[in-house]
Amino acid sequence: MDLVLGSADLVAMFIEELRLCKVKPGETVLIFTDPQYIRPDYPPAAFAAARALGAEAYILVSQGDQKMEDALVRATWQNASLILGMSMIPRGIGSWMYTETHNEALRAGARVLMVQEPLEVLKRMLPNETIRRRGLLGAKRLQAAKEIHVTDDVGSDFILRKDGRKAMYQCGIADEPGRWDHFPSGLVTCAPLEDSAEGIYVIRPGDSLLGAWHHASEKVTLTLEKGRITRVEGGRDAYELQAYMDRINDDGAYRFSHAGWGIDDRCDWSHNGMDTESLYGTVMVSIGRNIFDAPADYSGMKGENYSNAHFDICCRRKNLYLDGELIVRDNETFAVPDLDF
Ligand SMILES: [Fe+2]
């Protein structure tokens, strides 16, 4: 009985989400999943929701070890109106999000929505207009900037350049052709130039080492030179991060992927995932692959890091400046008056 009631609950929630993504009768909704997907009750619920809205719904199940470059996968992705990515393959690089198959589908006009968080998080962080507006304002600001400067009171002081790079926001809604989003989420980010990082990046106890799915238990200090992480100092967390980068063993594993800030005040910092990526006023500067791009406005990053690493790091109590102007002040976004709301 619980399973049946749970399914009904999920269907209602996915109907609400797919309406936000503007699913219309006759559109094709492709649900992409694999047998190892951690939320096996989501694909059938989303399938029912898509049908309820009059869409033509399909579920494509990859074995999990198949490549995203397979012709069949590429063809189906490029011909869908909306793709629901309910899979975390390929493992290790931030999933299908950072594949050419994904980029091609977006270029062909697909809308793409990633879904993998627990039901409690989906419900708590349902998209709304406040998050969308904060995201759009922030992305415009970040897109126009050339330099990101991050500081804090425990020794962080580093610069990232982004000259010519675009910026994006996430609000949990993929409602226009060529737009990717992650349901749920709320953040602003970009891919800094991969050779630009200079300075000291301190991860303090309690920050989220999301790439390892736990909070840091001690201080980790990264030294950044000419875009590369050249030293990792600290205790066990530092050792694990260094070991991760060394195991991937490509140059991009020591360079940054994306940088930006969270905009959703409904997040629970104790839960690693989109909660720690999206919490209002936090700063996320992550390592590794960033080749994701999308043609919709303020979607995609157009990075050039092809590493097989992807490791998200989310930090509280940092200050972030764009071209010298304070934007995020110690867990408070939009320190500038004209963007405060
Ligand atoms: Fe990431």
C-alpha cells in the first residue's frame, strides 16, 4: 500500500514540475535511465505524469555501462522535446551532463532536466519565480564580469578570470528549447578560464566536499598557480582530495570546472547534494570537467576542461567579488543594493 500511495504522490509532483517545463500535448518526453539509478520509482511516475499532460512518453533504459556516444542514444536525445535525465552515468565526470550527446541534444532544441534528489528535497525546493529571478539577475551580472575574486577570514584569497565566458543559472525549470536545468536547484555559475586560478583556496570544516559526498571535517588549503592546484594541505580530507586528483591523473583534474554562488534559502546544509550547491549566499568553486554547453540564454558554460574528474566543493562564509565589486558577502548574496531583494 505504501508503494502505491507513494507512486501517486510522485505522479502529482511530476505533473506539477512538467507543467513548469511547459510540456504540451503531442510533445515527446524521453525518460533516460539505467538499472543502477538510485530512484527507481521516479521513471514510471514521470512517465505517467507526461502521459497525463498529453505528451508522447518514452523510457530508454541504458545498461549503465553503455557509452553515451552510441548512435541510438544520440538519435533519441536529439529528437526529444524534453529529456528527463534519471541516470548518473557515465560515473565520475559529473554524469551525462558533461557529454557531447547532451550538448548535441540541446543544440537540436531539446529541453533537458536532471532529476536525482530524494523526494523530500524535490518537494522542499520546488521551483518558484523568486529563485528564477535571483538566478537570472545573478547570471547577467556574472556573464558581464571578467574577474572573480574570492576571500574569507580563514586565508582564502584567489582570483579566477572569465574573460569572454558566458554565465548560467539554475532554477529547476527547463522550459525553453536548448535549456538544461536540474530539478531542484538554485544557483549561478560559469566556467572560469582553465589557466587563470591564482591564490589560496581554503575549505573549512563543515564545507561540503560534494565530490566525496561528505562535509569536510578539517581545514583543507589549496594553492593555485597558473590555473593549476599545485599543493593540497591539511589532514585526511586533503589526502583524499589529492588522491582523487592523482587517481584521475589528467591535467584537467588539477584545474577548476565552475564557480558561482547559491540562491535558494530553503536548502538544508546538513544534506549533501543540491542542498549544499544551492544554499543562499554560499560559494561553489569546483574541480574538473566543464565542457557542458547549451544554446538557450544563460544556460551552459562552454568550458574547455575535458578531464575525467568532476568534484564539486561548496563553501559557506566566503566573500565573492566580480570585477572588484562585492556580490556575495559571508553567506549573503547580492551585497550590492540594486540587486538586493
Ligand atoms: Fe559540478
